[in-house]
Amino acid sequence: MCRWFIYFGDKILLRDILFTSKHSIIKQSYQKKFTPFLEEPNKRDHEVNVDGFGVGWYVHGYSEPCLYTSTKTPWADHNIQRISDFIYTKKIFAHIRAIKPFSKSIVHEYNCHPFIHKNFMFMHNGDISNFCNFKKQLINILKDDVFKLGKGNTDSEFAFLLFINQLNEELFNNGGYLSKNCMILYIKNIINTLLLYNKGYVMSLNFAVTDGKTTVCTRFINSDVENPPSLYYNKFDNNIIISSEPTDYQNNWIIIEKNKMLAYSNKKIYIEDISYCN
């Protein structure tokens, strides 16, 4: 599986959050996987993540996030190491890709998460199986101006386009922020759309989206016998970390259960069951 990571909280140096922690998102790309509290090892786990990475962060005074992507192995990209010594932020999305061998996806910066539109960031960990066979149907759903926003060839970016497709100009005229309930609804709509057009195929849909204020994450799979990729959170003081794996080896991490959704808004955590999406 891919690895992704979210931080919302007090201002922090990018290096401290990406590199310094004992099991930071960068170290997760090559260290032995650490997935406590799972009933069984996750068969979707990849031992090494080397298919590109990206970091998105918000800067005070600007609604649209900055984005850095690279197809280098994350531990060998000296540029992200250099700039992370000088960047402070309160909001971070980071993602490291692992694609299936011989899959139709390619290693390219356009395919690196997070994907960004206006003030929104989006990431996916998992697999929309059979995607190429119903991709054309998804294209027909998209508004023309939304379809033109796509640059890569990943199932994940198309999921983000389905999210953007639900936005409207009135939203951006009002600052571009969604209510928590609206954000949750949009993510549920993506899941239900994929289930509708891809009946009979198992999909793991660990989604994460934020508008810079509210963040929604899912840990979902439409299977009674398989489990979605791991996902944890740790709330401390005014800060929250949501990560595919704990970023340290302490016991204060909470696993997000199968087919649950976590919303984080106004420094409060909301957990909702989404198993009915099956």
C-alpha cells in the first residue's frame, strides 16, 4: 500500500514532522512496517515505497496550499530535505506511492499525491480495481471544466475529480470552505458512485480530503473478508496526526476501524460508520 500522513495543529518545522520522528512518513517508505492493533497482517502492505511522493502544506495568509512532488525515492531527494529546514506550517498532507508491479499506472509527478485544486487537497491509499473498464463512464459524469483539470492517469485523481465535480462557483465566491457535513456527504457520494459503476469488484478506499479547515478521512473496503489499508490517529494538545502507520512507537495511537470515517473540524474529532455504503 501507499503511505500517507496528515498533520493539523501548532506551527511546526517541516523537517521535524517528515524526517525526525522515529517512524516518520519518510522512514515508513523503507523501514519495516509498523501496524499495531490489526487482527492480522494487511496483505496489501508494500515493504518499500519508491514510486514518487508529494507534500502539500498551507502558508499563513494564503488559502491555496503549496505543493512539492518528486519521482525520486523520498529518502534520496535532497531538495525536500533542504527546504524542510526552513518551512513552518500548521497543516500538512504527505503521501508516498507504491503501485502494483506491471500495473497501467506510471511513475510521474502528475501521479503523485496530494492532488490540489484551489484550497482543496486530496489523497488516496488503496486500489480502485477494474478502473480502466469503467473509466469512460466516470468521464461522462464529469463536467467539461472538471475533466480538463485531470493531468495524470491514476484512479486516485479521478476520485478527486468526482469530488471537485460536486463543487460550484458559489462555494468559491464564499471563500471556498465546506461545512463538515457537506464534506462528509461529498466523500460518501464518491464511494457510492464507485460502488455503483464497479459492482462485483473489491475496492480499498482510504481517502483524505481537506479544504484547509475541515479534514475528512475514510478507511473503507467493500469486502467482508478483506481489510482496507491501515490508518491511525493521535490527538494531543491542539494537534492531530492521521497516518497510515504510527509515526512513533508509543501506545497512544488509535486505529480507525474498518469502514469508518473520521472528520476533524474546529479541533474536534467525529467518527462515523460507513459500512452501509456496501
